[in-house]
Amino acid sequence: MSNLERVWWKESVVYQIYPRSFNDSNNDGIGDINGITEKLEYLQNLGIDVIWLSPIYQSPNDDNGYDISDYQAIMNEFGTMDDFEKMLKKAHECNIKIVMDLVVNHTSDEHYWFTESKKSKDNPYRDYYIWRDGKNGKEPNNWGSCFSGPAWEYDKETEMYYLHLFSKKQPDLNWDNPKVRNEVFDMMKWWLDKGVDGFRMDVISLISKKPDLPDGKPGINGYASFNEPANGPHVHDYLREMRTEVLNKYDTLTVGECSGVTLEEAKKYAATDNSELNMVFQFEHTDLDSDENGNKWTDKKIDLVELKAVLSKWQKGLEGIAWNSLYWCNHDQPRIVSRLGDDKEYREISAKMLATCLHFMQGTPYVYQGEELGMTNIAFDDISDYRDLDSINAYYELTNKGVFSKEEMLRYINIKSRDNARTPMQWDDSVNAGFSKGEPWIKVNPNYKEINAKEQVSRESSVFNYYKKLIKLRKNNPIMVYGIYDLLLADSKEIYAYTRTLDNKKLLVVCNFTNKFVKFDMPKEFVNGNVLVCNYENSDIHANELRPYESIVIEI
């Protein structure tokens, strides 16, 4: 399979739903499955092809559903399996596929496997998890948890430590045990037989640990990064086994969340021979506003020259070899219009520019709920308003250690917290943005009176209708999916420009990433071209400057 071989998941646009914050049908303040079913026509109108559903499985909710206690049951707050089956049926009637979140690096500590594993050293489930003796009265190594502190928890009963790269309520599974792999494969088949259309695989690059669990380089909190085990010795063997045992028997979309992935590793994960996954999420572009130690709690801005270099590296590096996934936002990232655009004066124009820049690249685009409305970050006044484990733990750890003052830390959290993406979806200007008549589980962004779906769907010039136009253009222009990408003006600090080429067609994509007028000389071959799309009401390709946050696409 080459990059030019036509296949549905390359031509699709995926929409991520974070169920807790999407739409609440029973007014208990928590989004649910029936709430998603109610909004399928909205998504059909937008034009998306696939929904990626963040976890809806039974969970104690230590990490908002990413700690699963039963993979084959629905979280009570979200509804029932019957609700899920009705949603799946209606989605398919709307020609929308459903992709589930597969969270199998770890389970909840309340999962049956772990409650058994803890009981004794000779329990049949003991080896389903990673247990080790301590070293010199301390943890087995210096790995840190993603959510602060060490990645090991001491168990008094059996006097050993278990590994948890995330919360201590999320013990890591031992993928070296073939029984664990078979349990996971059986569970995947169960969902695929139910009719789901694929999986987004949570932190799948972490499933294979080096057998000797070596120490890593310590970060600002004294622990080695939770990414230490990324791309371990058997990760590709296990994904090939998954492909053979499960995925080859179904027509699926698969995307791996691969923290710590390199370009060379991605060529294996997402190779066009379809031996592992269809594509991966890499994080190089979203890590550009972290500091030199990989600490994300900063107010550093993403540098455009660096951003272009990273995205172009992935565009050219995977060309003809593997497939890209394209995203600005997800449930773990702040809102892109606040991060890279202007969420005040030029909110709509910059939101459209950012969409243009991304959707014209080679790969499968992902839209995160509310991105199509230009939803913005929220700034809470107090740490008590946050719900995100990552933000709360980091706040207390880094202020207690004196790394940052409380004021500094709150400022960084306001910029970078995952809760920026998790505030309720803004449906209309009624109470709680139309998300719920009950008190929402997390506060609604107060700007919902201005920014909401009802207003935008009805207005032709809205961000929503611009996303709709981009998605339609993609369906009608194979060059947007399969064309070769080439960067122009690599050193420009203001403009991101590139071309796409397929057969005798060519597109020029030009985006101004600043709030200023910027000089731009149209390349000669495009001077008599046709404007495919522009984010301003009128476009003049003969003007030798770009307006603030202007984006324009010319075809010849």
C-alpha cells in the first residue's frame, strides 16, 4: 500500500468527543451517551466521517475514565450498553464510524485482574502486572509518574512495588505475559464484533518495558520522565501480533498515541504495509512550548520557524513510507486558538487560519469538540476549580518544592492545563451553554454567550461553516489527501507557506501567523491561479501583503 493508494481512513476527517463534557441528556451535570446520540445530526452537518470516543468504560474515574475497571461495561454516569448500541446504530445510519479509545498500557487498580494480582505473590494474576522488589529501601528505579511523584507504589501485603506510569490507581499491565495480550485481543474482538470501526490506542508506545528497568535522566521534579519506557524492545512485535490476531480480520481505523515516538519509530508503527497501525499521534509540535528540560509548565510561545521545521520533517519523513495524523487539539492539550492564534480581536480569523494550515497537509485530520467553534482556553482563579489530576498534582508538587510560586504555577496552569479542553461544549446561549440544566462537573467557559454552536451554525461566515467548507473541499479534492507536501519560506517568522502537488495539479497554501500586515510576493506560477478558499470575506491574490492571520489557498 503506497501513500497514493486510496483508502477510507486516509480520506476521513475524525472528530474527537470527550463524553463527560459533550452533551448531558439527563441533566446530572455529566455528559453521556444519549447526549452524543442527540447531536449526531450536528456532526453529520459538519461533514465528519468518524467519531473517536474518549473512554466510556466502567471506571472509578481517578483519571476521567482512563483508569478502566471493566473493559466490557459502560460507566454508569454515561448510560448503558443498550444506549451505546443505539448510538452506534444511529451513527452508522448517519454514515459516521465510531472509534473507541483502547487503554491497555494500564488498568484501574479496581479491575478484577489487579485485585487478584495484589492478593499474593503466587496468585494466577500476579504476572498480569509489573511487580518488583525495592532497592536499598526505596523504589526499584527512578522513573516518575506522568502525574508527579514516583512511578512505583509500595504494597504492604506482599512487600513489593508495582509500576504505574500514570496515577497509582493505574497499574501498568505486563505485556510480556502472553495471557495479558490474549485478554486484550479477545476484548478488542468483542467490541469489533459489536460493530465499532477501530481504536485510538492510548500511550501504546509504552507497553513494552526494558526487562532490567534501567534508571533514566532525572527532570525538574527529581524523577526520570514517564516516557522512559517508550518504544521498548517488543512493542513492534506485540502490535504485529495484534494485527495478525485481531485487526486483519476487520476493516478498521487504528491510531496509536505514541509519546516519545521518533520519526524512525513512526515508520514502523504506521508503515504503509499495514503491518501495525494506520497512523500515530506524535507530540513534537505540541512540545515546542515546553522548556529545555521537557517541563510543560511555562508561558513560552511556540516559535513558528521551529513549528514549520517539525511539521515539515514529519510530512517529508513519512512521505511514501507511513501516514500522518494531523491535529492541533485533543483532551490533553490547551485550545489552539488561545495557544497559536489570537483568542480576542482575531479569534474567528485566526481559528480559520489554523484550520486551513492543518487541513491542507498530508494525513488524516482530527477535530476536537469545540475546535470547530473556535472555543478558547478558560482561566480559573483558584486551583480548586480545576478537575485535572495532572494540573492539581503538579501545582502542589512544584509549589511545595519551591520550584514555582503559587501565582506562577496558577498562571502556567491557566495556559497549559488539560482542563482548557474539557470545559463543557458550548451549544447555545442558554444556561450552562445548553450543555446541562444541572450543575456541570466542571465550570462552563463564561464566553459561551458569544461563542456557541447555535449562533455559528446559522451564520454563513462562522468558524463552524468554515470547517464545514474545508471538510467538503477535502472530499472533492484528492490533492488535499494525497498530494506531495513541500515547504516554502522556511525561515519566515510570520508566514507558513507550502505547496501540495498531485499529477498536473498544484495548490499553494499561505498562512499569516501574526496580527500584523505582512509583505508576501505571490510565486509567479500561482499569479493567475484560482482561489480555492480564503478566511477573509474577499481575497485579492494580487495584493503583495497578507492581512492579520490571513490564510489563502490557490490552485493551478
